[in-house]
Amino acid sequence: GQNIDQPTEMTATEGAIVQINCTYQTSGFNGLFWYQQHAGEAPTFLSYNVLDGLEEKGRFSSFLSRSKGYSYLLLKELQMKDSASYLCAVRALNTGFQKLVFGTGTRLLVSP
Amino acid sequence: SQTIHQWPATLVQPVGSPLSLECTVEGTSNPNLYWYRQAAGRGLQLLFYSVGIGQISSEVPQNLSASRPQDRQFILSSKKLLLSDSGFYLCAWSSLRTPRAYEQYFGPGTRLTVT
């Protein structure tokens, strides 16, 4: 089966840097997504990693290590609007190319 | 550009009543379509997905059903709602033709409260 683990909740202060970790155990791997979800809203795409390494996109970066089954999302220069849940999702080969398996999400609280 | 619509936005229904949630996608053809449920404080649970008209795969046995009567229309139904059906229902679409093949794009969601 598939197993994706993320911390339930994290707190940080405005202007700081925070790293949200995600570990996964899947039968085969074909890409990892990070989504942001504000309370009561739909998830929106943040990043996609399919090869090892760091993908940088403005204040957000995502890292992947396939051999370790590990990814992290790095948020720099935190702003109050970054308070949201961050969902890690994996495309696993055995579940079909079209499907994503989501973790339970990490709720990030940014304080002034 | 592609857009995805869901309605209603919010719904309050008594236990035992029927349910029909609708999702439509514009601006793409032959998308994969998905229904997710997100219970309070929990992650996204995939309920159904569809790769074409009339083709439905069920992920979790329950009192819900899904149908895809048209290429870009996906309907979630129940004959008798349970209290445990309360949650945030999200429809999503994906396509091999998008930049990150099969990235999923989510609709605005329906907040269902069963009383």
C-alpha cells in the first residue's frame, strides 16, 4: 500500500524560514506534488518534483530524494498569508498514472 | 483556459435524505475526473475517479455513487445520507496534455453538513 507522513502542525513567525517534511512509502514512484490549501478553500498547486534535487520557485522551494523516500517544502520570508495547510501528494506507479495519493497535510500557523 | 465548477457551494441536509453534487469542467476535453472528501481536520480521501464517459472507479466502499453522463460532467450522489458523510467535497480534473502531466486541478468545493 501507500503511506505518506507529514507533521500535523507547525508554527513559525513572520519573516522566518520553515521546512515542512514529507516521507513516503509507495510501490513505485512517478512524481511528488506540494499543494497549498487555505481554510475552506480548494488546494492549489505549489511545486512538482520527479527527479532528485531542489526546485526553486520564488519564496518556495521543494526538495526530493527518491532513494530516501523524502521530500521537503521550504518557505522563506514567511508572510501571514502563508498560514495554510500544505499537502504532500505522490503519484505511485501501482495506483495508475492518473492518481495522486495525498498525505493528511501540515497546518502551518504564521504569527506576527 | 480551463475552469472547473462545483455546486452547490454549501449544503445542509438531514440524515436519510438524498444527495446530488455536480461538477463541470470547461476548456478541456476527455479529462480524468475525481471526487474527494475532506473531513474536518483530515486529509483528502479519494472517493471516485473516472477516465471517460460512463467509466467510474470506486476507491472506498460506502453509500455514495458517482456518474459521468457527459465528457466534462461528474456527479456525486447518495440515496440516503449518513452523519459521517459530512465534509468538504472537492472535484478535480487532470489531463496528460497539461504541463505537469496529470497534475490535478481542484474545484471550489461543496461544504456538506448532515444533521
